[in-house]
Amino acid sequence: MAFRVEQHGPVAEIVLAQPPVNAFNSAQWNELPGLITGAGKNPETRCVLIRAEGRGFCAGVDIKEMQAHPERIVQLNRGNFLTFKAIRACEVPVVTAVHSFVIGGGIGICGASDVVIAADDAFFSLPEIDRGAMGGAAHLSRMIPLHKVRALFFTGGNLPAAEAYRLGAVEKVVPKDQLLEEARAFAAVIGGKSREALRLAKEALNGIEVGDVDRFYRFEQGFTLEMYMHEDSQKSRDAFVEHKGKADF
């Protein structure tokens, strides 16, 4: 199974467990929203902790599936949209603990979360421009300033955890071997609060945000679909799968 849900007292943990890099196909992205919503609705849950096993937190979408089946882009887009929406709309706060690579859809998970805790080896990246896609900037814009988002998006570059912390995107950066302990400790503090108070606080905080990230992300996805119809998009995916590199433009 690509995902595992564990209940630890008032904290529900959703574990990403799809070796080797936690890259999920369209069906898996459409499975994840129900797990998140269900965990948040559990009357025992006061905090949801999203974490991952393996080499990195999340490599985003399964590029090999999209290379072989580009017609599944609509299903994939819907799964991504519903996943990030479920995190933001979760009845209780969502804490995300990340290590190593946080790529593509991993950015959406973090950007939709309430709190991000990072291992010192973590880095954030939106390589969509090199993968024949668009999307992710709406959620990254919840984390870091506009011009930094654009620099990362246009170049496909990386944002190290330390810099993300400096920019306010990450609550704390901890040694990798202490990530789970630190994340659980932080989630436990939230878990000690009144569920009703947390539910109202989450709803209030969402309500006073400037802009609608769900609508912004859905707007972005329209351009992903447009990009997928261009020959450069398939060329990018072919280069990734066949050569593990960038297409020559």
C-alpha cells in the first residue's frame, strides 16, 4: 500500500510509503484525500501528522505513468487538487514532517498544511517546467515570497530547508535522525488542546487568509492541461523516463 494511517492517541499519522521515492500515480493521488478527510473527522483526532518513509518525502507524480498514459492527466489533476484541498479543509491542524526531497506534489502537501517541520537535509523543488507540466506555485506562494517562487519555478531550482526556515516556510529544522521525534512532539502539543477549539481556530484562520489557494491552484491546473497538449510536454517526459535528464530545447 502506498499509504498507511496510524492513530497515536490524539494524533493521526498518515505515512507516505511508496518506494523508492514516494511518487504517486493518478489512482493513488485520488485515494489520498479520503484518508486525510477521514483522519480529520475521527472524534479522537486533534492533529494530523503527515510523514514519509524512504529516501525522501515525496517526488510528486509518477512521471512514467504520465509518459505512457498522458490521457490520465485529468484524473491526476483531480487527485492532486482534492488532496491539497483535503489538507487545507481538514477539521484539525495538519503538521507535515519532511526529509530529503520535497518535489512537485510534495510542495502541494506542504503548502496546504498548517505547519511544516523539516529535516536538515530537506529541500523543496518545483521541476514542473522540465517535466512538461505546470502547477504548484499557488501552494508554494503560501510558504515563501512571490519573487522567490518565480525564480524557483522558472529555473526548476531547489530551496534548502535552512533557507525555507529563514523565509518563514518551515517552523523548525532538525537533524534528520530526530525528525520523527520532533514532529511527534510538536503534534502532541496541538493534540493536547480542545478538539472544538482547534476546529474553530482552523476554520477561522482559513477564513481570514488573503486569496483562495484552492481556486488559484485549480487555475494553474488549466495551464498544466494546456501544456500537456503541446509536443514539448511529451518530449520532456520522454527525456525524463528514457535518459533521466532534461529534453534539449
